[in-house]
Amino acid sequence: MSELKQTTPVQPSARATVVGIVRDAAIVMVVSTAVALTVNAVRSEGIRLVQQEQYDILVPCPEPVGDPEGMKADDARVKDSKSLLLDVRTKEEFATWRMEGARNQPFDWLGPPVDDEVKTVARQVAASRAQRVIVYGDGDDPDSGKEWAKLLSGARIKNVFYVEGGAPALNPSLPKPEGLPPLEEPDEPSEPSEPGAPGDEAGGGSADSGKEAP
Amino acid sequence: MSSSLAWRGHAWISLVVRLYLGGVFLAACAHKILHPEVFAVDVATYQFLPLWSVNLFALVVPWVEAITGAMLVLGIRVRAASLLIMGMMVAFMVALAWALQQGLDMSCGCFASQAAAEDDPISWHTLLRDSVWLVQSIYVLAVDRDAIGVERLLGKWRKRHG
């Protein structure tokens, strides 16, 4: 009988089995952590164990320069509370009228590079946890809103949109952008224009000229 | 129930599942171990973990994947390995569901960095894929009590040689 007891394999209880599995899993975790930390310490390009600064990303783009998507002014997402609105017009224009909840980030075409500003805004965007960023500008051609949206996309922010037509499209009471004058004037000898001739401003050609971008 | 779990065929089915699951995890850990700084950005992109834990998570998880993947393939403590994989799958699925619910248009970060966002964007299909792996890990945990592999061979060798 005593021999039988010795030869019969002892089946571990269910509890002991579970405890054994959990113990083994804990050992694997400890070993993995030790290996990970050791390898990171040895690597020349190891990363910090505790990240101090916010990663300035919302969702990174694969391209270094982003390609923001255009959005119509009447798109429902413009008024969605999960959208972060950026108004890139001048402070004066922003003070005159703005979309509710919009932040002002003036864009100066002739100013210094705005890399730092873009990074700052990118961090703010990441911290805001907004689902998307919608930029609107002067609606001119080129549109400052679209340009800022490109910069923001280039700063590894995805889900960036711009409002087609900018602020004037959002608020039709705002003055339309005048645009720049044409670069080249027709080099034809000046002829006295006849009243009512095609191309005569009095003949109503100004409506079309307003649509054409320089 | 216990008799169905004790069926000997489970060991062979589990072997196939283990090789597949282990291979998946070994493949998944490679780029994360080689480029922890990129994987940390991937983790941060989910906006799920607090900032202080992002780098630690990015450093440790790939090694857990590597070691558990190797354990499954080799047949060493497979139930402990599958328990850890089960835990990781649950964690990944929660983060994935959260990101999908937030409407984040991003890469899974499972097998490549965010730079491959267009190749492996997150979707409900990703969640379904992960749930299949979760079920597989539960299967191994539940049935593979005497896994075919290195550990079993060592046990037999010990019995023979006293």
C-alpha cells in the first residue's frame, strides 16, 4: 500500500495550479522588466524611463509635410465641441469677429519662421485632446488658414482641416479678400476703349475678375 | 467539462495555436525592441496612459512579448505565457476600442510604427483580429496542461535518467 502511494503521481490541486501559473507569469514579468531596463541602460540611444515633456503629437503623419483636408464652411464639424478651432487672421480681425471658441494664432506671411509657434500649438492641440483641428484664415489665395493647416500637419498633427474660403465663408458679412493684383498686365498697345466694349469695367467684367486668383 | 479539457488532441491543436501566436508576438516585438523611442511615440499617440508611464510601458512590453512568444514556441511554461498574452491582449483591446471611440485616425502600432499608418490603420477589424488572438491565448491557458515542447522533453529525459 505504501509502495502504491509512492508510485501514484500526485495531481496538484486546482488552486496550486493557478498559483503556479500566476507565480511563473510574475517571474516572466520581472525578468522582462530587468532585461528591458538593462538593454535600455546599455544602449547609447536609450530613452528616459519617465517622460517629462508632453509628446507633441496628436496623431503623427507619415509625411514630413502634411496635407490637410479642406472643409466647407457649413460642415457640421466646424461647430462640433470636439473640434479645436484656430483663427489665424490678425488680432484686429479676430477682435472684430471670430467663431465661438476659436483661438487666435495670427499668421504673418512676411514674419520670421513659425516653427516654434507651430510646435507650441501642436502641444496645445495634443493637450486639448480634441478630435480634430480646424483652421480658418483670411480666405485669400493663398489662404492663410490652409497654409497654417499645412504647417500643423507637418508638425506631425493629423486630423487637421481648413475651412475653404476662410472667415468670409463662415461669416458672409465679412469683406471678401481683395487678392493681389495680376503679376502681368497685357502687353498690348493701349487702345481707347469703346463704351460698352467687352472687358470694359463699366460693362460688368468686375464680377469675374474678383473670382480669378492672381 | 474536465473530461473534454483532458482530451489528448488538445495538445496538438494547442501546439499549432502556440506556434502561430508565438510567431505573431515575436514578429510584433521586433521593431519595438529595436526602436523603443518610436514605439513610445506610438503609445503616446493613443493618449491612453499617463505621460510618466509611457516610456516604461514602451520599454517593458516588447520584452514581455518577446519572452512570452519564445516560451509559447518552445513549449516552456506555456500557461503562464498565455496568461500574460491574454492580459496584454485585453489591455491592447481596451486602448484600441478607446482610440476608435475617440475617432483617432492612426496606425495600430502593433507591427510597425505610426509611419505605417496607411498600411495598418486602426479599425474594428483590428479589434476583431485581437479578439481572435485573445481567444487563442485563453484556449492554450485552459487546455494545454502538458504542452508539447522543450519542457515536456526535459521532463521525460529526467525520468529516464533518474
